[in-house]
Amino acid sequence: MDKVIIDNKEYDVVRNYRDALNVSDLEGKITDYFDSFDYILGDYAYGKVRLKGFNEKGNKNYKTINDYAKVDEYIKNNCAYDCRYFILKTLPVEKK
């Protein structure tokens, strides 16, 4: 699995459908709001990236609306047909 660093945070690239991941598009966009999510989905609509957070059931911030098990359903129902998208897995920050 590939790793990327965005704004000094490390992520695993889970999916990169149609080569969607562009780190420079994400610089400054993955704010502290996304810190509580296990995964970040990014899709492109009208040339701009849209971000949404998802969690696994074991996450204390889990809500059914953000259930990672339903990410494919979300893509099908809420993203443009065959759009470019990526999924990043948030990695824990190493304490020094």
C-alpha cells in the first residue's frame, strides 16, 4: 500500500480510482475536522475535490452515516457516475 504525506500527516492510500489522488490539491484542505475519522474519501466534481470522513465501527466517533462499510454505497449514490476518487486511511501520529 502506498503512503502519502499531506500537511505533515501520513496516510495510506487505500484506493486511487482513475489516478485521482493529487497531493497538491489537498494541501490545506484536510483540516483538524478530519482528525477523528479513520478514512477520508475525496472525489472530484466540477474540477474540485470534495472530502468526506468515514469511520469503522470501533471508532468512538462512529455514526451510521459515516460507516466505512458503506463507502461504496456512498460513492454510487452521492458521487458523479465513474468520477475520479481516492480513499485515504488515517495513520496514527507517532508521539516523540
